[in-house]
Amino acid sequence: MKHMNIFQGIAAFALLASIGAAFAQHTGHAPASSAPSPYAGQQAREVKALSPTQTADLLEGKGMEQAKAAELNGYPGPMHVLELAERLALSTTQLRDSEALLAAHKAEARALGARLVEAERRLDAAFAGKQIDTAQLELLTRQIGLLQAELRASHLRTHLQQTRLLTAPQVALYAELRGYTGTPGTAAPAQHSNPSH
């Protein structure tokens, strides 16, 4: 009987401890040893949903890997084509047209990026002001989604246009030079980490 009382006491203590832990989690009073949120520190961002690097990349018209579907399926982008111009033996016309394409794309991507950053800023401000409602939320997120789609389409469309400026052998050589051909694991790595132009 004495042993039964000891076991009952241990069981009761364990139950109380688990209830206490659950209560602490529910009320936000977590134990001191709990890890901080991975978001900690991001509350100081100018636009909470965007890191400073993401904001800068959008404003500069960088690809941010948005054209991978084109780049990795055999549709070169103008930035890397121009970097490889000599090895691809671009003609004078190809060189001129590729430069014009890149300039036009960069201008469009910067404009769309600026609009996207501003749209994210409006969403952030609505939450910060504690005045947002469901209708406003849906409007702002729809605007952001449309801008994201426009921006990605711009990057992908540029790859389509660039590919039309090249010959089939140049496209094949581009893939080889960028390390996309050959047996996986044996091809030379691409020289640039951003395969989106």
C-alpha cells in the first residue's frame, strides 16, 4: 500500500508538471529555456515581409531566381549571354539586340520591383496601424500577388526573347558553358549563383 501511495504521488506530480507546461505555452509564459522566434529582430525592418537584401534586389531589377523555369530548360537570359558573348561568337546584330533587350528588361523589372516594394509597404502599414479589415487585406494581397506575377513573367519573357536572338548551336553551347549539360554531378558548376537573366 505504501508503494502504491509513492507511485500515485509520482504520477500526480508528473501530471501537474505537464499541465503547468501546457498552461505556460498557452498563455505565452514559456519556460526561460525556450528558443526565441526565428523572426526575432525582423520587427525592426522597414518592410516586415522583405529583408533589406530582398528590397534592394527588387529595386535593382535583379532576377532573384524567378526565371529558373526558363534558364534551366534551355532558354538563355541576356545578362549571361552578354557575359559569354565572345565564346558564343555573337554577331554584331546579336550583341546589339541582346544589350537592348537587357536594358529594356532591367527598366521594366526595376519599375515593377518598386511597385511591389511599395505594395508590401502599404500592407505592412495597414497591420502596423491596427486598422486593417478583411476587405482591405484581400485587396492589398491581391495587388501584391498580381505584381509578383507580372515581375516573374517579365523575367521569363526576357528569356524567351533572348532565345529567339540566338541560333540553336549557340543555345546548346550556352547550356554547356553554364554547366547544364553532361552527366549530373560531373558538369562544371555555373559561374554565377543567380541564373535568372
